[in-house]
Amino acid sequence: MSIERTSPLKPIGTVQPREAAEPAQVPVNRQDKTASATSTSVTFSGAQARLMQAGSSDINMERVEALKTAIRNGELKMDTGKIADALINEAQSFLQSK
């Protein structure tokens, strides 16, 4: 898009001044409101509770540690051609969807 084709800016309308009222009054029991806001009770569903339990993850931690060790030792073999093909396919599908 060229700069010449932009539409001209319109001026902002006048702003009405706020009424000069008394300063906002601080509630007397301000501390009570704060305390009640921090004591919110949350209940998880059964499915959420199972997800939050340790050991019930979808991640195979043994495999993760094996991959970390292989990377650290320089022993991890990757098929760079396969990675490049996947990137090209992803870029092509993205461009075709536009």
C-alpha cells in the first residue's frame, strides 16, 4: 500500500470536561473488602483434579531425560531432510490458504 493512498486524518471531537466533584471517598471498611477478595474459594472438577496430580502427565519423562542426555553428549541424530520437507510443506499450505 502506498503512502499516497491513505485516507486523511479526521480531527478528534472536543472532549467534555469532567465535573469537578469532591474527591472519591475512601470506604471506611476498605480493609474488610480487601480481605474478602483474597479469600476466594475455588473447586476443580474431577478431571481437572486428576490432571493436577503428580505422575499423571502425558509427558514421558524418561524419554525427555534420554533426549536431554543425547543432546548434551552430541549423540542425537536428526533427519534434517525430513525437517526441511515438513517446513516446506507447512509454508506451502500456509501460502495456499491465503
